[in-house]
Amino acid sequence: MLKGRLGLDSARVPHADRAGCLYLARGALTARDGTLAFLQGETTASDALTPGDYAIPLQGVSIILLGPGPTVSHDALRLLAHARTALAAVGEDGVRLYTAPPMIPDRSRLARLQARIWADDDLRIMTARRMYATRLGEVLPHADLNVLRGIEGARMKETYALHASRIGIAWRGRRYDRGDPLAADLPNQALNHAASGVEAAAAIAVCATATIPQLGFIHEDPGQSFVLDIADLYRDSVTIPCAFKAAKHAGTHPSENVERITRRLAGEALSR
């Protein structure tokens, strides 16, 4: 056992050596014999565990994601805090982030690196260009962020039309009223829901890595700028295809809820 600050005995596993995140739903998370146990109840097709009693590797993960239906004991919360393992309440398959206690990582390397790159104008624009290159498949030579945004906007119009044609839905452009989102057509409604789901997954990633959500490289003003940067990396591969598939399904099955369909498809895509 290692003597830590404030006189606490611990032997914490560094987060760099942990497995990342663990998704649990519809069960009871409790403390047993100094570690965590999870009693899995009735499951759905999206649940990773079958019904049973499981020992949870407390220091083997950086964050536990609680989906719908679980209970958590006070002793379990105490153990999580002691091991510096974060806990977040999320939606089905992690496509909503409802709340998360602040994560106190064992190292500040990623946050310091992010801050250093963000504070350097040259490194900041280089990072933005790399993010666009990841999405667009080429490194753009421009060093002006507004020019890059304009190019990305034009490419996105083509991407929307291409995916709509490929999936087989009518596309009349990205149009919706923030004050009345239900007035939009099905593809635009589904895009809103898919974007929210992917942003939640990005928020979970930022929380789990203890990076700084306010310091974005493409987005600047929102308090979740870095979250939006990460979410945009998956707009072409997850957000748009899932949204348009959901819109097509909802169009032929009007009794089914387009939000629920979209969230399920986005969750399945993100879990792969």
C-alpha cells in the first residue's frame, strides 16, 4: 500500500493503464469485500451483460457509465471516489450525458497539452486543419479558420445530398427552427437527434480523458467547444448516416418515434 496525500492509503492504477469506460444498466451497483459488484437484472438487446452477479474491476476502468434503470449504494460511491473512477449517468447506449461528478485524474498531461496547443496560434490552426483533414480526407492549405469553415460548409452540403441519395430519402437542405424543432421534416429532426447523441458520446470522452471542454480548436464560443470539435469528427460517418436511416424508417413506420429510432441507431454505431 502506498501512503498518499492527506494520509490516505491507496494503490491506484494510473488511468493510462486502465481499460477506459464500462457501461452498466438495469441492475444494482454495490460494494462488496472492498470492491464493486453489479447485480444485473432483466436485460435488453443493447445490454452487454446477461443477468447475473458480477465483480467490477474498480481500478480497471476510468469511468463507469450508468444507463437506464440502475441503483447505486453509498458505499459504491465512496469506493469510486477513493479509486478516482468517475461515474456518469447516461442515456441508452451512451447517447445522452445527464450528469457526471468531476473526474480527478492522476495526471494532468492531456489537459496541459491541450491548453498549450490551444494557446499557440500556429499549433491551434494546425490542429484545426488536421481535424478537417480527418473528415474531408485531405489537408487543406488554408491557414484562416473562417476559410476552412467555409470550405467545410460547402462540402457538407454535398455530403448531405450524397448520403440522402445513397439511403433513398428526399433531401431539401438543412433547415429547422430552434424554437419549433418539430416543425422540421423527418430528415432534419433526425439530424438534430443524432447530433445530440454523438455530442453526448463526445462529452463522455472529454470527461473520461479529463480534457478541457471549453478549449476548442474549431468551435470557440460555446462552453462545450472541444466536445463539439470531437463530435464533428463523426458527423460524416455516424451522425448523418444514422439520421437519414432513421428518417427513412420513420417515414415508412409512422407509428414509431423518430427520436427513439435515431438514438438507437446512433448508439449501435458508436458502440461498434
